[in-house]
Amino acid sequence: MNQQPHPFPSGSEPEFGSGQPPRQPAFNLPGVIVALAGVMVVIHVVRSYFLSAEMSGQVLLYFAFWPVRYDPSLLFSGQAPGGVAADIWAFVTYGLLHGGTTHIVFNLLWMAIFGSAVARRFGTGRFLLLSVLCTAAGAATHLVTHAGESTPMIGASAAISGYMAAAIRFVFQRGGPLGAIRRQDAGAYLVPAVSLRDSFSNRQVMGFIGVWFGLNLVFGLASIPFGGGAGSIAWEAHIGGFIAGLLLFPLLDPVPSRKMLT
């Protein structure tokens, strides 16, 4: 996820006054993953190659996540571009925008890996609900840590972080797609999940979480650019999405847990 540099010159800031797991799909990617990736790619291509710089800036103005929109003096005042509706939809729409080719390619690769595992288990409806909630959680976390800032945030990484958090509840389990003893069929994605406490006792899970958090902190705190632009990693939003994925998993998981089966 990138925080984009301000799209306007210094001093000219804008004035803001179902539930059944699907069958194995073709090409080994669930249809919802292909569709969601297609939407992101189309949006990115149109913004990059068919819109003028001014029009692309307007898209950011209306659909990126701007913390300054939520300043108490402006919140729900209708003065910001898009009005109250944009104050609400920006919590989700920012996740469909990307800052550059590298940015969107990396996000699509991670979504293909972890999002596919979750989509096969959850089915389309539950997967999309998880996507929306994790994206919104990432925006909320970013808002708390960047209140009043006039730099927009864009990217699907909060949702992808949520997919990662949900996936670790089952992909490393025995019989899961990444387990020490694994299955190779669709049933690998339907193994009963263990408790969050038991997940954290799994060395593979803890190793993955440690590397993931470490990379986010290094890239975020060092303000290392990513995605082909001058923006930096919005690591707080990643963590917000990840925590949301962990907490939401048992509420959305259609597969009975091991505890329920005993």
C-alpha cells in the first residue's frame, strides 16, 4: 500500500471545507480473484494511459483516502469533494487504486497467493465481505495514526494483509495447502482451523508473522519508497487490515473448527 505524494503543488492543496466454498476454478484462481484483479487493472490502466494528469488527480481527490477529510471541522460537512458520500466510500475505494505498475503487480501477486486460499474456503460473498471490512479497518488505523494529514493513501494492501491473517489459520495446518503433511486437492482449503492460540504455537505461522511485521516496520519507519513513486509504505494500515483478518476469520469461516468437531 502506498501513500501517494500530494498531487497538487505546494501551497495549492485542495480545499476540504452465501457461504459455500466454490469449486476449483480454471487457471487455479478463483473467479472472484480474477474479477477483482481485473477491476484493479482496468482502473489503473485508465488512470495511467487514458486520463490527463488533472483528471487522474480528480480521481484521487474523490476516491483515495485523505485523512484531512475527517478533520472535525470538515467531517460530514459536505464541503470536501464528493461530500458525505465520499467520506464514507473512501474507506473502501482507496483499495482499488494503485500508485504505479510495481505497486499493483506486487499487490496482485500477494492477492493471488493468499486471497485465492481464502476465497476457496470462504466462497465469493464471505470473501468480498472480508475484503471490504479489512480495507476499512486499514483506513481507520491509518486515520488514527495520521489524523489531519493531506497526503492520500491508496492500495489494496490492507485487504491483502487481512487475507494473510485469515490464511494462516488453516494453510499451515496438517492437511492444509502449506502444511508439513499436505493435501493436493480442494479439500486442502477446507481443513478445520485450530484456535488462534494454537495457531501462534505453530513455528511456520510465527515465522511468517515475524517476517511480515519486520518488513512492514523496516519499510514503513524508514520511509522507503515503493511502487515506482515517491510515496511510502502505509504500514499502519497493513497492521489494521491484518488484525481485522485475524478477528474476523472465526466469524466468517464456513468450515466447523476442530473444537466444534470434537
